[in-house]
Amino acid sequence: MSPIVTVQDAVTAFADFMKPTDAELDAIELEMPAILSDVDLIDAQITAMDHVPNEVDTRRVRRALSRVLAERAKLTNRTASTIPAGVA
């Protein structure tokens, strides 16, 4: 019988030094509307695949896609406005 050995990566995967920084949490918070709109789009697509798509499903997917594009545009504009001039 072989002994069970703990793998170091598994033990330290959730160590205190591995927590996200405040900057990373702020970036996630900034992207959250875009993430949630992507989730809504996927939900609408899955719902449409469960049965024969009808007009309501088509509108729901179209609205969700429109929200995704709008949120991505907002995120892009916010990100572009925070980059200082002359920085590539």
C-alpha cells in the first residue's frame, strides 16, 4: 500500500498570497456588466435550442446580442478613455 502524499501546488493553491489584488478585483467589477450580458445571451441561445425556435426566442436572442454588443462598446470606450495619451 502506498502512502498518500500531498501535492504542494494543491496545498498552496488557496494560500493567502494567491488572492486577487485590488486592481484585479476592480477590473473584474468593471467587466461584470459585459460578463452578465454574455451569460444572458448564452441563456437565450440554450432556451431557443430546447425546442423549435419561435418568434419570441428570436427576439430574445436578438435583444441579448444587442445588449452584449452595447456592453462591449461601453467597456471598450471606458478602457480606451483610461489609457493616458501617448501610451501604446
